[in-house]
Amino acid sequence: MLTNTFCHIPTVGPTTERKLWDAGIRDWKTFTSTDDVPLSTYKRTHVRGYLARSAEELEVGNPDYFARLLATREHWRLYPDFRNRVAYLDIETTGLGVPGDTITSIALYDGLTIRTFVQGDNLDAFADAVARYRLIVTYNGKSFDVPFIRRYLRLPMEHAHIDLMHVLRSLGYRGGLKGCEHQLGLSRGELEGIDGAFAVLLWHDFRDNGNDKALETMLAYNVQDVVNLETLLVKAFNMKIQDTPFARSRRLKLPTPPTNPFRGDPDTIARLKRDHEHFGWWR
């Protein structure tokens, strides 16, 4: 999709990009090989300069260049060209980032391999693992996950970043990750009804009571987040191109979700819901 993109170039917005597409100029090669471009001579020269640089950056596999130039809501365009270097990422914590809150687990999924990193076990291995990737995908990670990781683990986390929350909001989907999942037909099975606040209860049940099943349930929830991010992003990408000339040629096949290596424990879930039902804040 990037080679069909012109709106990353300063002074070229979505309206001008659409004008180019409608004129049959639908990729960088066509733009640079014809003089019949519906732009002024000055603007044609300006765009060609950026396209030459864009081709170089794409050739060396640098998504950062495009991420800096594209509006956040347009970062979905990075996905197909860098899908083989992407990591879907989600963290669980003891709170919302106030002083003293900590990361309890991080799930990382690259479309093939699922990895988890747990406080007190292997959390320090996350830095080397995430360094392998050039692009990360989160839901609300620009505001929460990435700043939290930077503060708590002291990692720069300078990856190009698709925050799916902004992409889905531009398509009219709101209500948090779980709400978007429901609207787009995804189910969590035994993990339905669990959210980030409930994950805090699971962590405390594991840490304070030694309940390993609580930890496994929390990790199952954490992993389900990152697995679902891939499906949601593919769905969002296909919706984004639906109103473009590339609706058929660029359409992505929905992924087959991997088997979650962790399972939620129904007894633990039921007990914690019963014990904390009077608070209501985990719902």
C-alpha cells in the first residue's frame, strides 16, 4: 500500500491523493514516469523528490520514515510492507500508571510465535525480544503501553507504531479493545468479561495466594489481546481500502488465530468475580 500512498508527502493531503488516483496515477512509478500529472510544475518536482527518498527508505526496510510523515490515523498503510517485521504488543499492570504501579506481564506476538514476559521471572528478556522488530501494533499503546514500558523498563521503544485505537476510531469503532472486538465479531470464549482491572485481581491472587491458575488465566487474557490485534488490524485494513481503487488488489486474507498456550481457569474466575462483585469496577 505504501507505493500507492502520496499523503505522506508534505502539502499532499487525502484530497490531492484521491485526485491523483482518479487521474490514473495510482503508484510512485506511474507518477515519476509521466508528465501528465494534475499538479503544478513546482509541486510535481516537490513530490518526485519525496518519492525518490520514499523508494530508498522502503528498499532498506525503514518504516520510521513513513511513520513520521503519515498522520497517526494513516499508519495502517505501513502494515503490508512491514508485516514480516511486526510485533503485536500488550502489557498488564498493577494500575493505570501512577507512581508505584508496575508491569506484571507483557505479551508479544509476531504472527507466528507467542512470547510472554512475567515480573519476577523473565521480564528483563523483553528488551532483546522486542528489538528484533521494526513495527509494533497496540491498542491505545501510544498513550499507555509504550510510555509505561519506557518508564518502568527504561527502554527507548522507538519503533514505528500502529495504534489500532486511532485506526478503528477513524472507522467509527469505539468502546475500548473489547468493545471493538464485539462489534467486529470476535469472541473470547471463556475469557469473556475479563478486562485489565480483572487482570490486576488475577495478579494479586497469584502473588498473594500462590495461585498458579490465576497467573495462567492472566497470561491467557494477555495473549488473547495480542492475538486479536492481528485480526482486528487486518479487518481494519480491508475496510480502509474498500473506498479506494485497491479494494481488490490489496485486500488481505484474515489470519488463522494461533492456539492460545494458556487457559483461563473457570473456578478462579468465578471466585474472584464473586469475592469482588460488590465493587463492580472490574466489569
